[in-house]
Amino acid sequence: MEKYVLSLDQGTTSSRAILFNHSGEIVEVAQQEFKQYFPEPGSVEHDANEIWTSVQHCMTEVLRKADVEASQVVSIGITNQRETTVVWDRETGKPVYKAIVWQSRQTEDICHDLKQQGLEETFRQKTGLLLDPYFSGTKVKWILDHVEGVRERAENGELMFGTIDTWLIYKLTGGDVHVTDYSNASRTLMYNIHELKWDDELLDYLTVPKAMLPEVKDSSEVYGHTVDYHFLGENVPIGGACGDQQAALFGQACFEKGMAKNTYGTGCFMLMNTGDEAVASEHGLLTTLAWGVDGKVHYALEGSIFVAGSAIQWLRDGLHLIETAAETEDLALQVNTTDGVYVVPAFVGLGTPYWDSQARGAVFGLTRGSEKEHLVRATLESLAYQTKDVVHAMVEDAGLELKKLRVDGGAVRNNFLMQFQSDMLDVEVERPVVNETTALGAAYLAGLAVGFWNSKNDIANQWNVERTFQPEMDEEQRNDQYDGWKRAVKATQAFTS
Ligand code: G3P
């Protein structure tokens, strides 16, 4: 009977289970969206139990659809929305509060206080991150400070902290295993990425008890097995875990120093592999752990854009301008330009290179002639402009010229966007055959752990281009349009400063 690897891709707006065969091809997909909670402006929360329910649904659904037995699954790989923070009771497994999502801004005051104490540089040097509400550390502190009785229980060792990978492994193993991997640990603001350990000094500043923290492991190793009542009667190894953006870098086979990918998901995240060197950024990029494989870690430089696909979702669910994301390609192509309209989708602040957590979205350049098509096109273009901001930072920091960009994520199906991206960057944009690279990366990591694949070489040989977009825009037009974007961002920031 044929064997498969099951990848669980737990994202910001939906959970997915994807079954891959030995050739790295998608056999079947199951997906379920779950509820988003917005308790106050700028706050975003999930219910960790609802996430778990959706993951269980997808696991059983994907096997049913593919007509595959659980015994044919050789390994499970987990990849997850990163930074999102869950705190739960060690014994009962019951979360003490909602999961605070990476996009949530509710810890702005905590970040501000830490900055006032002059601690940003210490955090940056040790973790490669900035004091922004994006990361988990201040979210854990917020839960301990705001939920009654929780700090005391944490200090007594009764509670566990985890990002979503940790939460899912805990649930899948029936509460037996409390681990995370290097890539996820490196997003917490509590992990020293040079010494590869939880950092006591930072934990002190954040007032987070060490007893809550998971053990940090390689991204490719067997952490435990599913307990039979959770996975159709089978004890399947959980062989890999990796934050979704790092998993995509792995799935894009960016194994060599200098190789980069950009994922267009809820947000947009560009990562460049920097090998065994933790490159410190001077231009607002993050230094992060890419993965640990065979006891050896790789580092990456990352540009984080908070709103990308979710801007298209806003056109659909907020403004009701479109019914499906797929329509945006045709709509954008119905006009030749945006006629000077710019959308700056800073709904939850701005990430790389601005790091302005107070900025909020704006639309510029409207005239009486502005139509839906202009607004849709301007929203798509904003993804490409934000990516160009990040590429600039990366080229400056790494001192490398970007020749090609590998892309993945839902929005790369939009040919208009990919062509515009290539035009804006003036580089080739390569879209792979398997564009579910995040899930594929997690599958590869899980498969490597059990010998389903033998080496990174096997994996690199499976990577294929589906379509390459060549730059067609002339330089003057490119510069003009990009200048307009820079002015729009400046004006957006001025409004809230
Ligand atoms: O750091 C946040 C990132 O991991 C979220 O990814 O795919 O849910 O947009 P995604």
C-alpha cells in the first residue's frame, strides 16, 4: 500500500490538512476556517480549542476524501501561524485565556514600557527581534498580568505556554509532550538565538516563569506519537514542526545561503537563508532561526508584512466589493493603472522596514472617477510595494543583489499580481508547481525524520517551476509608481504619529 506524509498547516484564518506522496505531490487537501475574535480595535484572538477542533476535522476529512487509511501515514508534519500564544493548564489541557494572535496589538503598552527601560537593544541582540507586540513574549506577560489567578498558577508550575505547534503536539499526543522547534522558539522574544536556550535575563524582564516553557527540539525529529483516540486508531509519529514561513523556505528548497522566498498568505513574509550566520539587520529585518535539522541550525533574515491576503479579504468581507479573491485578477486588469489611487493596508500597524505599531490603514488619491476596479488594483499593488520595501532592506543588509524570487501562498495564483511584482522588483519571479510550499516544507521535515526522504538533495530535485514572470515595466514608470507608494506610507504614518 502506498505511503504518505500528512502535513497540518495551521494558519491564521484556516486550518488545513494536506496529504503528500513520495514525489512531493499533493494527493488531497481538507480545509476549515475558524472564528476570528476582535475584542477591541487592534486586538485579534482565536479560541485554541476551536483551532484543535478544526485540525481534527481536517485530518479525518483529508483521509476520507483520499480514501487513505491512517496506517498509510508514515509521519505527521506540523506548520503553524507563528507567535500566536496559548497558555493552558498542564493537567486539564484547558486554556486559561483565548489565543492571542500574532497580529494583535494589545501588548503595545508592555512594549512601550520595555523600550522606556532602554531594553530594545538587549532584546534585539539576543533574539534578533524587536520590541513589537507581534512576538509571543509580551503576549504571555499580558495573559499573566490580566487573567485573575493565572500568574500564581504559572509560578506554581501548573501552566504551560506554547505557540500553535506546541499546542497541537500536546493535543495530538494526549497531553504527553510539551515541545517546540527552533524556528518557533525564535519568534517568542524569550529565546537566545545565538546560545540556543531560553534566556533567563529576558524572562526576568518579561516576568515569565521558565517552568511554563516547552523543550526546544530540531524541526525534523519524532517528538511523540498520536494517541489512538485522536487519529483513527493509529499511533502515527509526529516527525516535524516548523513555523509556517520557515517551512515555506524549506519547501521552496532554499537550502543555500542567499536563496530567498516570499509567501503571500494572510501577511507576506520574505525569508533569505543566511546559512550558519545570524546576520544582524540595520534596516528593520528580523534575524531568525530557519530550522534545526540533524542537530544543526540555519539562520534567516526576514521581512514581515502584516497585511497581504487579509487586505483582499477586507475587500471581500469588509467592503463587499468582491465575492471571491479570484475575481481580483480580472477586475485589476480592467483598468490600465490605479489612476493614482494607493491603498496602504496598515490595519494592524506596519512591519518591515517601518515597525510602526500605531499606523492604521489609508487610501489616497481618490477622485470622482475612482471605481471599484481602481481600488481592487491598488490593494493588489500594495502587496507588491510592501514586498519591494522588504527587498530593499534585504539587499542592503545582506549585500547581495536579488536575481530571482521564489513565491508561494494563495495570492500567487493571481497572474496580475505576480507580473506587477516582477515589474516592481525588476527581477524574475518564479512560481513553483506545488504552491502549497508551507505544507510541503513541513511534510519534507516530517518525512526526513522517518527516512521517507533521505536527504535535502532528494527534495531539491523535486522542486519545479510552473511559471516565470519576467519584468516588463520601464525604469521611469517603476520609480514613479514606487515614489507614490513611499509618499502614501509617509502620509499614513503622519496621520497617527
Ligand atoms: O508570523 C505570522 C505568520 O506565521 C502568519 O502566517 O500564513 O497565517 O499569514 P499566515
